[in-house]
Amino acid sequence: MEIASLFLVFMVLMLAGVSVATSMLAASIVNVLWFGIPEIITAERMLNSINSFPLLAVPFFIFAGVIMNRAGLTREMVEVSKAFVGHFRGGTAQVNVTANMILSGVSGSASADCAAIGSMLIPTMKREGYPAGFSVGLTAAASCIGPIIPPSIVMVIYGSMTNLSIGKLFLAGAVPGVLIGIALMILVSYMARRHGYPRHPRLPWRQRVCVVWRALPALLAPLVIVGGIVTGLYTATEAGVIACVYGLAIGLFVYRELKVTDLMDTLSEAVEMTAIPIFILAAASIFGFLLTIHGFGAKTVGWIRTFDLTPTELLLAIVVLLLIVGLFVEGLAALLIFVPVFMPLVPAFGLDHIHFALIVIVTIMIGTITPPVGLQLYIAASIGKIPLNQVIVWPFVVAMVAVVVLMVLFPPIVTFVPNLFLD
């Protein structure tokens, strides 16, 4: 009864057009009042959920991403991508994917990457004759690599929820993120050949070296951020601070595109971008807490055990469930709702925590580009100035799901790198 009423109020509010975070919070408050739970728990759980040292990495990485975009580092990364893959079939589309892979080593935010790369490349792709729907769909899909290749804001939140090593989560995302990038590039190549999309002239190696030399400060940013975590010089939270300092130094003194007078606007943008995930996190914390005290996790484990699934079958079932959830629930909210529910399944089925975490994270990120709720889809579509029903996204979803299936069937894809460096 308690669980049913919680989800009922949540779904009614969602269908009425209320935001996901507000729906979760309102449903939780109604549940607390209805079943006589002390009201103080609502405020206590919300405050405790965001009063966390690891979560300080979230505003720092968001601030770092804003700095990188305003300081010209993103543009330099795009130029390097153009120099090396622009001559491939579907050149600018390939640059889109590659630039997102490089930028993902800095910001850790799909929304920031989608806005930064999309604002530069979607208009360019449209001018070069790419269909607007293809340009928008590819940009949205490629931006999902941001929270998979380290660093990752989503992994910081997952790690703070489950007490898993954020450093291990970061390293576990490296190979899956690259595989998703390769899968998207293969699909782009196929679609480019089929539809005759253009390519750029091949640059001579001397010119490529010049492009790399100019972009070297930008290209070193992922190494500075992730390298310090791997070597143990600093934690993931401290890496966020390092990223901010590094970006400011490069923007102010190397590229000189960032002015001291721009810092207040940069901080303001970062604060606005931080408020969204933090509010969702706070609202989902009380929702997840109520599910826990009402025994939803234990009941779910008991129900799933009746199907006598193997660990592989369980993971595939969770992938399907999260893909369906992603159609209707924002990604971070889905993470915060379902991770506490799924966690008892990990030891019950003998699964590896890091392997399980990456499968959940990648699948949830795919949900951020599936209509009608996909956040990255809305961002890219607004840049491309087209309605959602004209966006070509499902071929990219299929390519990304194929990588998730490989992750399920071959766990070393996820576990090899973290076990190599941090075991």
C-alpha cells in the first residue's frame, strides 16, 4: 500500500506535466504525512544527501566545463578532431563524435558537452548539407560519452550513493566510452556512404602537427585530471578543483580568451547548471529512502528470484527495464530511484559492483537521448531549431545498446582497466 501510493502520486504528477524532481518530492511529502512518518525526515534526508565531500566534485567539474568552453579549449579540441578525422566519409559528423570523446575527459557532463559541441557543429553540419535531424541526433548521442569516459559527474553521484571507489568507476568507463565512440563512428561512416555526406580534404602531417601543438594545453587537460587520480596524487573531488585551476590558467594566460571580467558570468552559469542535478539528488534521496523503509528493495529481490535468472539474464533484464524507464524519467532521477533498489541484487547474484555500476550508468545515459523525455535531445534540438519528431536518433541508440550488450557478455571490458591500475 505504501509503495503503491508513493508511485501513484509520482506518476499522476508526472503525467500532469510536473517536473520529475518536484514530482518525487511532492509524492514523498504526501507519503510521509499519510503514513505517519516524522516530517523532519524529509528535510534531514534531503540535506544529508547533498552534504557530502565527494559530491563537491559535481560543482567543480561543471565549473571546469564552463571554463573550458569559454576559454577556447573546446574549440581547439574540435580543430584537432577535424585535422585527424575530417577527411573520413562524413567528415564533420566524425569530428562531432571525436570532439565529444576528447571533451569528455574534461567536463564529465553530457549536457555541457552537448551544448558546447552542438553550438559549434550543428550549424556547420547543416550548412554542409547534412539533414538537421541527423545532425541533432548524432550530437545528442555523442554527448552521452561525456559521463562515461572519465571524469564523470554521474559516476561521482553513483559512488557517493554506494560508497564505491570513484577512481575505479572513472577508470571503468574508459573502454566502454571509447567503444561507444567507435560504434557511432562506424555507423556514421555507413550512413555517410549511403547518403553521400561530404568529407574534408586530408591535411598534411606538418599542418596536423601545428594544430596539435596549438591545442596541446587543451589536450593535456584530461591527462592532468585523470592522471592525478590514477597516480593517487589527489581524489576525484580534488581533481575537480585542479580542473578549474588548470582551465582558468590556460584561459587567462595561454589562449587569453577568458578575461577576469568574465569570471562572474562563468560562475553564474556554473551555479545554474549545478542547481539542477543537486535539486534532483535531494528530491530523489527522500523518495529512495521511503522505498527502502517500505521494503521495496527486498520485495524486488524476492520477486526477481522467482524467475530463476542467471546473472547475465538479470543484467540484460535490468538493461531493458532502464531503457523503458529512460523513455519517461530523467536520467539522474532514474539513477537515484533505481540504484538503491538494485543494489541488493549485486551480492545476491554474485555480480561485480563496478561492472554492474557501469552497465547501469551507460544504460541510463542512453535514456537521456530517447524521446519524449531525453534531456540531451531537447538541448540538441533547440540548437538545431527542429521539433523532436524530426530528430534521427534511434540508429544511434541501437549502436549504443549493442555496446551495452557487449559489456554484459564480456565483463573485462569494464573491469580490466580499474583492476590494472587500482586493484
